[in-house]
Amino acid sequence: MKIRSPKEPLLAAVQTAASVVPARSPKPVLTNIKFEAGPTGAVVSATDLEVGIRAAAEGVETLAAGAVLLPSARLVAILREAAPGTVFEIESDGSAVVVRAPRSEFRLPVEDPLEFPSVATFPEGPCFEVSAPLVRELVRRTVFATDNESSRYALGGVLLEISGSRVVAVGTDGRRLAKMEGPGQPQGGEVREGQPIVPARAMQMVERSLGAGDAPVHLTSDQHEILVRTGATTISARLVTGRFPRWRDVFPERPEAARVPMVAGPLLAAVRQAAIVTSEQSKGVDFAFEPGQLVLSGRSAESGESRIELPIDYAGSPVRIKLDPRFMSEFLRVLDGGAAITVEIADPQSACVCRTDDGYGYVIMPLAAD
């Protein structure tokens, strides 16, 4: 194999693939990336056996077709340290790889590319198309609510529901739940409806692969794997096994509940201030909804007390509920500061439900009152 390429597109493809490479692995071959060059272009791939990435390297000139395994960390370092615009040649004779630039040359050991696990390509056939801006929000607004430490493996992933022309993403750790939905459209025929649970890490990689581009994102899945194609990158991930909570039951129909319109930025600032005096043993913040104001108060034996008042448009009966300030802050941080939200509260024992007008819903279970 022999290729020639400017630094920038080559480094972009290699870094994309290297993001999935494990730092340590019982299979040393997985610390490499696979570079395949052919007459139609070059592809860099990597996998940790749970998540795989294939990234097309734009602008690569193939001088001799072939495949080679390269140590990802060293190759990234070589490319990154080169001056902008440097043109590299990478050549393999089967026993070693030479990475050559006008004033530098590196000779790297190689392993047999046949020993590297195959990384799935995006299949032909029907798929589901979602806009890149929506995918960013699907990830940002749900992944933070998952729990990779739970013995319930399903809580370590994001549930994706694809049905008709809608996609819904749901993340939960059992104490709070985040749901984001939006439009999509089938491409190439009827798409099989499903509810795959995608590892949170794979969802984050999908978001990173979008970059600043707005190319549409294509999804397809079967019983064991999901594939996501965005631009020149395809990400495949083994699905999480287990039973996901019946998330629709978590959003109660409560016509008697109070619905308070608020703005994300000021509420976030008030929550963060009230939480300053809380501790791990006394981490809750009291949210007291009173006519015309929300009073947030926190306290701990070692740090003292806080009282923060926030003007609100509320004229109902006083309602007090104790919430984990971290759960509320993480919800508010993924929104623009000026975003309008509706906070729904019923009583101290019932869930607090927050909604936006763009398909985002968030449920927080209350803490026991003092």
C-alpha cells in the first residue's frame, strides 16, 4: 500500500477513528487503526468490539492499493506535530510502514491486517434520515441522564424509538428521565420500526462526528446493532441488552398540577446559588413555589443555609418540593439561557416535570422532605 495526502484531511480521518481505540485492551491488535486504500479512496477504521468507526479520508491519492494496521497514538502524534499543509506519503512493504514528509521520516512496525476485526459498513436499503441539528439535541439532552454504573444495563444507554416520521430519544438513571423528540423521514422504502438501546458512549461519538456540518444523518438497526452514517463517517455499535423502563408512564397526566412558565438561565443561576451550601449528606434544595416568587433554600450542618428568591409568574397555592440541584442544573445547562420552559409541580411526593416547546421533556423524582 502507498498513499499520498495533505496533513489536514488525513489527520481528521485518523483522529475520528482513533476516538474509539481503547487505551488498553486484552487484544493488543485493537490499539491499532486499519488503513485501507483503493481506487475509489481511502478509509480509516477502528473498533473496541462494542463500537466501530469507519471514516473516509478525503483528498487521499492512492498510489498502490492495500491495507495496513497502524499504531493509532503514534500516527496521530506524527500527523498532529507536522506543520500545516505538510504532504505525507505512507507506504507499507508488509513488514513495516514508512510515514514520510519532506523533512521527516518514521518507520513503524505493523501487524497483520487480517487479524483486525471487521468494522461494519452502512448497508444498502431503507434507512431513517434525521437532521444534524436535531441529532445534536437528541444526544446532548439525553445522554447526561443515563447511568453506566447501574447493574441494570439498559440504563447505560439511550433508547431510540423510530416510528413513522418521528424519532424519540430517552435517557434515564431511575431517578430522573430525559426525553427529546423530533421529525425524521424514511429513505429508500419502508423502515423497520424498532426501539434499540444505544450505548451512551456511541451516542456521544455520533455527536462528535457531526462536527460543524449539517449533512443529514442516516440510521438503521437490527436486533443486535445500530449503524449511523453522517457525512464521511459510519459508526456502528452493539446494542445494550435489557428491559428499558416504560418511560411514557413517567410523564403523568395531571390536570390539577400547577404549570409555571420560567426561563432557563435565571433558574439555573438561582439553583446553583442555592446549592452552594449543600453537601453530600444534605444535597437537596427546597423549591417553594409561592405567589409571585420561587424561593430556593439549601442547608447543611457544616456549611450553613441559603435562600434565593426568583420572581415568577405564579398565582396558585404554595407548593414545596425538594429536588437534587444537580439533576435540575444538568437539565438547564443543555438549554439556551433564554429558553422558555414550563415547570409542572403537584405536591412534595410527586415528580417535577419540565418541558420546552421543542419536544424536550424532563422528569425529576423528589427527595424526601426534612
